[in-house]
Amino acid sequence: MNYSDSSEDTPPLPLRVDQLELRREEIYTTYRSFSHFLKNDCTSELETIDHQPLDLTSWAFVDPESRKGPVCFDKNVTLAGHSFGGCTVLSILSSNPPPEYLHIPITHALILDPWLEPLPLPGPFPISQTAAELVVLSTPVAGPNVPPLDKTQDGRDSRLPQILVINSETFTLWKDHYARLESVIKAWEPEGRRILTLVASKHEAFSDFPCLPAIRSSASQTLMNVFSKLSIAFLDGDLEEALKSTSTRKMEIEIVGMRKDGKPKRKLIGNVGDVIVS
């Protein structure tokens, strides 16, 4: 691929924009293939690593009474992603699927340290996942293809997936990026309390790498425990209850020195694993 530096139509980070399109395609392809697999659809082509025959019985079995299989794939789907994966989740939630795919029935999105740079400005904006024709909800609209607005008690549009963002301290201290994140998430969660920041955490804290035996520390284990607890509570609908038993604090920033570029070095005040709710 060759991008001209002088083109006014060239999007920011064009290679990443193309990568985002590829990631979106991968998500839709994977979901469709897995759905076919669970329905024992002959169009699914799967191959095991050891090239042994694959017994589909336990996966595709449908109970004759409930008419349900072992995996629910056609409702209550959760998308989760870290960094560029978080960017991919927001992209899927804010745009129509490719023409050859149906929309994914997403009810929850768990987004960890999302990187927003490849996403279009302004936006991204929510898109209704339940309309007969998917509609971007950037502004209040009305018409035959737009389902009636249905607000929940906390002011959310019930047509939209629930979102929780868990940020590292590093990404929250990224001023411009964090300001944009707040604006983006407010479109889905107008009452707030859906961006959490883990004090003393870095971008890689959400992976299991810092918890490997050779390099594991008490801090990395604490952060993993808090992150896991809040993630599971969100998916179970018990986030507010979980926060009551979690050490939370307001956001306070202190200057702890100077960076090499001459700008002040900042950090969040608090203990490892404290949670800032915004």
C-alpha cells in the first residue's frame, strides 16, 4: 500500500485504519463461522491441530425439550478487547456490518485501555443493534426505520449495549485521549460511572504476562484480581455492588518530576489497585 503524504483525503494513521477494517471482518467472519459450527452447518470447515476427527456431538447437540444447544450464540453476546481490540469493539458498535454479514446481538462490551486514534472524528457514535435497519444514533432522529427511544432508569437507551471501560493509569493520564474517551462513552452511558481507572497500572496490566511466575509481583497480582472482579461483576450485572467492596477514590494527580522532553511527569494519587470511577 502506498499513501501519498500530500493527499488531503488521506485519513490519520491510514495503515491502522485498514488494519481496523481487517479486524472487523475477522470478528464478523469468526462469529458467523462459530454460529454455523454450533448449528452443525455443513458449510463450516474446521480442522484440529492434530488432524484427528472432530466430534461435533457435544457442541451441536440440541435438547429436544428446550430446543436449545449448549452454547447461546444468538443473543446476549459480549465483545471484549484490549488496546487496538478495544478500538475494534467501538468500531463494531458504531458502524453497520459488512453487507454479507448480519449484525451480532451484542448486549455487553468490556473495553480495556482502548486506543482511539484509528477511529473517525467526530465520533464514534452509537448504533442501534435492534433496529430493522441499523441506525447511527449520533443525533436524535425519527422515522419509520428508527425504533422508538426506550430509556432505562439510569438514562441509557435500552437499544444499546452496556459498556464498561477499564483504563490503566497510563492511558488516563494521556490528557487529550482521555478527554475524547469520556466524550465517546458518554454517548452510550450518559449517567457516567462507566470508565474505571486502576491506580498504579500500566497498559500491559490487563494481560497475564505480568503475572507469570518469573516476573510476578504482588502489585501485578493485585491489579489482576481487581480487574477480574470488576469485569465479572459487570457481565453479571453487579458492578455497582462490586464497587462498594472495592477501594475507590476521586481522581487526584501529583507531579513527581520531569520527563526527558521537559514536561512534568504526573501520577495518580492512591494505592495499587485503587479504582477511580468516572
